[in-house]
Amino acid sequence: FNIRHHKRRETDMKWIKQCILFLAVCLLSGCWDDKEMEDRSYIITMGIDKSTDDNRYLITLAPAQLSSINSGEENSSSEAPEKGIVVNVVDVFDFEGSFINAIKRIVGNKKIILVANKLDLLPKQINKRRVKEWLKKTARKYGLETEDVVLISAEKNEGIDDLLASINTLRNNDNVYIVGTTNVGKSTLINKLIERSVGEKDVVTTSRFPGTTLDMIDIPLDDTSFMFDTPGVIQEHQMTHVVTDDELKTIMPKKEVKQRVYQLNEGQTLFFGGIARIDYVSGGRRSLVCHFSNELNIHRTKTENANELWKNQLGALLSPPHNPDNFDLQNVKAVRLETGKEKRDVMISGLGFITIDEGAKVIVRVPKNVDVVLRNSIM
């Protein structure tokens, strides 16, 4: 009897814990009412810890509210959503990977300055005016009309004065919200803006890995307005979220990317480490111009040998991944693309891009959650 009673008690306790957890999630995730998505508070992180001295459990919930940018202070007036400007920071080297598709819906009618960071990663001979027009046109294609487009390199301290001038022209003493995905260099930019404005250095602290800002801060601009640093938005479709922290150092460019040009015949394949590959199907002998981190190994082989090579050399010749157990070859998708009648870029979100002239057919193979985009060339 005692044994059965003890097991029943354990089962009852497990059931009670599950019910409490379910109710906590329901109550705190906003699913009990009919509020719009932007008005709800969502749970983005949950922790469950067992006490060391008894059988109690501590549930820690970290809420995030999308309307925080779109409504200002909690007790703001109905006119608050119209005020303030948004500085939307993107990675010019990984525009599609770092562009927030829902940005307009999240920030409402606020004016938006599109800031393309990491200009120093593109080849020095690139036409900046062309890049700026390309950004305007591409943002418009995704439904974003911007007040201004500013090219910068926060790391190299380039374009910061242009950005400050644009902010001061548009903000009209209103708040400024810095918005961006992880890994776009948002914290570095904010430090440069603060340093240029008030002379203080390294106010925003980051850890040694990108996408891990430790503090959310607000910086006074004058007696009535602030510049707000918002948490980086995680884009699960980027390759940067597939690799380990150590592998991230390899795939993320730190300096100007050197173009690597490969002459390919039909039926040849390029591997990018072991995390992506492009199979050249048809279009005659041609050049594929690769723009990836200088640290990332690119390997050419015949397509007929590619599957076997991928299986046998993953983590060795084809690295990253450093550990083949960290990459599931069964979780790979094939994306078929045709460049059509003009030069195009094949963009692998969070990794890099390949520029290909017109008339080519290719197949790109990447992890299933990573986006592949065929776009008009930025080059």
C-alpha cells in the first residue's frame, strides 16, 4: 500500500506541476483575451529551477511587448504612436538576413531611417551611390518606405556624422529608437553616437559574442526626449543561428571580404565549409563570384561526387561544422534558382552571397530553416 500510495503521490505532483505551468503560460502570454498582437505581452524566455532545500519549483518568465516601440511610455497619450523616429539598423552584407519584415507594423507611423552598417565589409571599389539606391529600392520591395538611407561602418567610425545629421533633421525633439536584429553591430553604433554626442565611450556593454548585448539602456538627448536601445531581434532563418559560437567566428566577416572567383562547368559544385553548397546545373562555363568571410573555406568538386564528399568529409575538409554531429545532413533543403536575363545575387541568409550572370540554373542546399534569396545584384 505504501509503495502504491507513494507512486500515486508522485503522479499527482507531476500532474499538478504541468497544470501550473500551462496556466502560467496562458495567463502571461496574452491568450485569454482578444487584444491585437502588438498590444500583448509575450513570454520570450522561461526558466524552471528546483529548490535545493525542498520540492518547490521557481518559474522565471521574461516578457517582451511588441508595442513598447509603438506606444512610448505605458501611460502615453493616444497621439504617442505618431511621435519619435526609428533608426533601423541592417547589415549591408546580409541585408535580407537582417531585414525585419514586420518593422512597419511594429513601429507604426514613426519615421524610419534605414542605416546600412558594415559597409567596410564590401569591396572598396563598390559604388556607394548604387548601393544606396539598391537599398531604397529593395526596402520598398519589402514594403518599407524610408525617410533616409545612410551608409555607415560603426566599426571604422565612418558615416556617423551623416547619421547624426539625419537624426537631428527628422526627430523634432522626439525620442529615437534604435532597432535591429542580432549581429548587425547595433551596440557598436550606439556607442559611437553617444561618444560623438556627449563624449562618453563604451556606454553600451556587449559580451564577446555578437547578438548578446547585456544591457538595455535609454540615453537622454535633451530635457524631454531619449534615445532607446532596443533588444536585438533574433532571425531564426539566418545561418548564424545554426552554428556554434566558435563557428560563428569563422562565418562572420570581420574585415573587407575578398571576392573569390571560381570558373565552373556545368555539373560542378562549390561547398561553403560544410554548412552550404551550390550546384551549378546549366548555363555554359561561367564565373561564380563568391562573397563570404575570408576565414570560410570554399571547396570545388564534381556534383556527382558531392553527396559522398559531404557525408565523408563533414567536419574535416568541409568545415565548419567542426563537429559533424552538430550538422544534420537529413535536415537539408534544395532550392532551385534561375538567374533569368540579368546579373543576380544568390543570398544565403546569415552567411554570404554568390554573384552570377544571366542565364544560369543552380541548386542551393542549406539547412531547412535557413533562407535563400535570389535578388538583383548589389554589386
